[in-house]
Amino acid sequence: MGDAFIRHIELLGYEKRFFPSQHYVYMFLVKWNDLSEKVVYRRFTEIYEFHKALKEMFPIESGDINIENRIIPHLPAPKWFDGQRSTENRQGTLAEYCYTLVNLPHKISRCLHVVNFFKVRHDDMNPVTDSQIKKPEVFLLTKDSKKNPTDITGPIVLQTYRAIADYEKSSTSEMSLKAGDMVDVVEKSENGWWFCQLKNKRGWVPAAYLEPMDGPDESEEQEPNYAGEAYMVCKSYTAVEEDELTLKEGDTIEVIHKLLDGWWVIRKDETTGYYPSMYLQKAGEVNTSVKSEQRNRRAPPRRSTIRNAKSIHKQGRKQISQETYRRNSKKYIQNQRNMRGNSQNKANVIIEKNEPEDNKPKAQPAVPPRPSKDLILNRCTESTRRKIL
């Protein structure tokens, strides 16, 4: 019998697992050329890394050289967080991806990279479990799911966070917390409100009141971008703290640092300060009903305003002062101006140097001195000498 290859890959559904932490894995039924059928489990992060490596192996077929030659299917990149809803929604995308993958030319569909990725692993036969943790929950793919594929929204992982202070909800959609409560974050929104579950309770909680158990969460935040990203103010806000900005609807600003608590550092002209991200809209982005609904909510509290926070990471958390933001922002703006000024000056210098050269008259050749009579007599012919004499 020749080398093993895959005849068919079918997505069965996904499992919600609780050990070592809550996460999701997809279940695939892999049918091999020897008529055997095996069930394997893969996280989406693994699938996406497999996809990237496959594209590198076949640059022509992945469209890197010419997009018209692409035959390897697309797989949207994961974002930084995912929940059960998006895990369920992307099943259609993965089902279509696997179907297309198996039907690619044999040099791709039967290469070792594909074969080895879908081979049965030890963990597929004996998944890691803990008797004290409840058993995994299985969600099978319905037949109609293949007809409604949606884009992938992030890697498959749920994190457990700890409340650093008491929080009292102010609406039915929110959830109250006590300092020390352990919650599972189902959805993280960049507006600073996170959807969490605590035992049989669910609701929105300000991200500023939560911290991960394994260390400060700055690693999830982007680094400051002093070049700025163009946004528009879609709801007015009056500053409460000294380091906040007061802006009106319709103002255009630049976002230079996106923070997890939903308060972004922005720049208006040469002034920087904090502003609620939920009241901002990316320049050129179309308004949606979801965003309109978000604007009607109040801004979440800022992390720095939480009093008596019992944070285990308070000492280790890196913080950037507003003065640092302002100084670096002004420095960036000044550097940009200097670069534009230097480039303009260089252009002017080149023009000034060229203009005199163009206007200067071309140098005339020097007139040679007239030879003396003796020199002529010594060098001329006999005929010329007779004429002179």
C-alpha cells in the first residue's frame, strides 16, 4: 500500500473543555485512504498556524506571487479573544475550508504537512481531564450551519479574571461583583465593558475592575502609536478628570493608545488626553445599530479612578503618565515637521544650485598666441619661406 492520504475531512462540532482552563476545541472526522475513520481535536490557533505554514510551502498556490493563481482557501486571522458564540458561528467557515483543502491538487492535499496535522495524537485518544472538573460539553454541528459560514473573530480561549474591587451594577444588563470574585470572561469589547459569567449569573462588567490571575494584562494592550489613527467623535463628552478631553460630536481626532479599560489616549491638534472609546468611530467607518446602541450607554469607569482596589498586581502594573503621552506626542509631531522642512529645504537647495549653472554662459576656448616670424621660418616649408622673404 502506498503513502497514507486523507479522503475526506468532516467537521463534527466543538467541545467546551474546562481543564486546565476553559477553552474550545473543534472535532474533525478524518477519513483515510485505508478506509479507517478517526476523530481528532484541534484548537483554532493550531489550525491557523497550520494554514500559515501551508501558504509558505506553496507560495504560488497561495497567491503570494500572483493573486490570480491562488487556489488555497482563505482563512481569516484570529483576533485576540473569542467566546462560545463566535466558536459556534465559524463552524461553517472551517467546514468549507476542510472540504476545499482535501480537493486541492495532490501535491498539496497529500503533502506531509497536511497528513501529519490530521493524524491522531495521544491527546485525541486520551484528552487531559481532571476528576474534580466537570466533563466537557459537546456541541454537534447542525446541517444548516454549513450554509451560514461567518468570519472568524479570534482565538479559542476563555480566561478567568479576578475582581479587584466591589462593583454595584447600575442596569439589568450589568453584573455586580465583590472584591476577589472569580469570573469567566465570555466576551471582551474594546469599549471597556466585558461580558462575564459567575456561577449562574451573567452580565456586563467594567474591564477596569478585572485582572487576570497569571499576571498584569498589559501584554494584551497595544503599544502607543504616536503616528495616530484617525477617528471621529460620534458622541460629545465633558471631561471629569483633569487628564480627560472635552470634545463635541463631529470632531476629528487621532488615537495614539488603545487601553483595555475602554479609555483611549487621543490627540486633538497638539493636545492629548483620555476619551471614552465607545464614543469614537473610525474615520470612514459605516455606523451600525450595535454602535448606536453602545453610544447610549454610559462610559465605563477608568482603572485609575477605582479606590481601595485590592489588586495583586498593583505594584507590577506598568503605567504611562499623561505627561509622557504629551511629551512623546509633541516630539513626534515636531520630528515630522522637521522631516518635512528638511525635505523642502533640500529641494530648494537643489533648485538654487541648478539655476546658476543653467544661466551661466558656456566657457569659450582660449585664442592661441600668434607665432613669431622666426618660429614660422623654422617650421614652415620651403615654399612658404620664399613667400615671406
